[in-house]
Amino acid sequence: MIASHASWNRNARWRETFCIFALLSILVAAPALSIILLLDSQLVLPVLSLLFFSDAMITSLLALAKSGTATVGKISLWDIAGAFTMIGCAAAIFGEPDQVALLFGEPAGQHSDAAAGG
């Protein structure tokens, strides 16, 4: 009886981990694919940066709600949130400031003239 209960607990933990993995995969894959297919190529990196930062926020809130119990081996949800943050930072670094200005509706020429002091 005790052995069957231990096996059930292990399977429930595996199912919970799989569900979290599936949720995080959907949070990343579906919006990223639609961003790549639907947006102009100049807007992809700034929007991907925002996507990964928001995914990091969602993952950290999920980790906070789980209070450290959702770990696979030695990887926790906090580690995944950190990875999302690093990917978001990389996308922001590789993007150009003119692309971000274009994303928020400001013309790129006006932004560069303001920096020149003219």
C-alpha cells in the first residue's frame, strides 16, 4: 500500500511538471511564431524582447505561487524565469534604438535628430 502511494505521488509530480512545461512552451512558441510571421522584420527583436520579459514575469509569478516546489532535477521555475530574462535582454541588445522608436510610433529620424542637439 505504501509503495503504490509513493508511485502515485511520483506520477502526480511528473504530470504537474509536464503541465507546467507545456504551459510555458505555449506561452513562448505561439506568440513568437505569430510575431515572426505577422510583423515587419524591423519590429521582431523589440517585440520578442517584450515577449520574453513578460514570459519571465509570468514564470516568476508561477514560481512564487508554487513557493519553490516545482523543480525538475535541479532546475526550478526561478531558473526558467531567469533564462527568459536573459533571452529578453539579448533580444533587446541586438535590436536597434530606431526599431524600438518605430515600435512605439515615434519616427526614427526625429529620434536621432534630438540626440544631435538640432
